[in-house]
Amino acid sequence: MTGTSETRQAGGRDRDTDGRARNARPRDGLGRPLPYGADGVERQPEGVVRDPEETVAEAQALLDAGRPFHAHEVFEDAWKSGPQNERGLWRGLAQLAVGLTHAARGNTTGGARLLRRGAGAVDEWTSGTGRPRPYDLDLFELIIWARKLADIVERDGGRVDATASAPRLRGRGA
């Protein structure tokens, strides 16, 4: 469940207590909706403000667990709540995680496209700021990882293993 209380409305739309649309259906590890009442994985609460260290640590734990969709939600929170000058970084990282999600679901086109889009956003942010290792993130290694995985997804098609294909946000030794 998300961080706010959710209810199922008579019209079939899930809404939070403030009336905003929220999908309360359980989800699997790759973020796919499951039928109501099914056992799903714990959802990432939305709108959580974390410091960058918490964001990176939580996202890495989710990636390591084969849950890139949920890591994307953590990066999305940072993108929406972080300083304006860092939004491109967090948005790019969210795109990388969602690209891995699509590739793991077997969506070849969407997976490759989002991996490349995320790599481009991270590369653009790095070039614009001259900061290749903010919060000890190995951005150059992430860009290489994303482009290589996009090539593999397009060449081989089919699904990739989300856990085996997950990146190390802080490089190989981290």
C-alpha cells in the first residue's frame, strides 16, 4: 500500500483519503497489477522525502531484490522533492529503473528506449554539472550499463532477469 490510506470507491476507482486517484491493487515484484485480494509485494509509499543517501541505499536494495519498478518510485520521489538543479539526475535514474522494469517484463522496445533515455538524461546532467559522482554514484558506469543492456535487449529480445541485470549505483566495488 502507499503511504496514504486508500479506499476503493463505488465506481471502481481507488482514491486516497484526499480524493486523488491511486491504484490500490496489489502488485508483483515488477510492478504489474495483480487482482484485488492477491498477495503482492509491499508497495513503496509515495511522496516520501528522503535524503540522497537514503534514496540511493533504498533504491539499490530494491534493485538487488529484483524490484526495479519499486526502485523507480524511490527515484521518482527524489526527482519530485529534490532541489531543482538535481531533478534531471533523479529523473534519469528513475528512467533507468523503469527501463529495466520493461526489459524484465519482456517489453523489448520500451525497455531499450527507456534505458537509452535514462542514460541520455544522466549523461546530460553529468555534462551540465561536471559532477560524475554525486552522492558517490558512478554515473559513467551507469550510462555504460544502460546502453549495453539496451543493446542486449534489442539484440536478444525477450525478458532479462531483473536481479541479474540490476546495476550497481555506486560502482562494482560498492
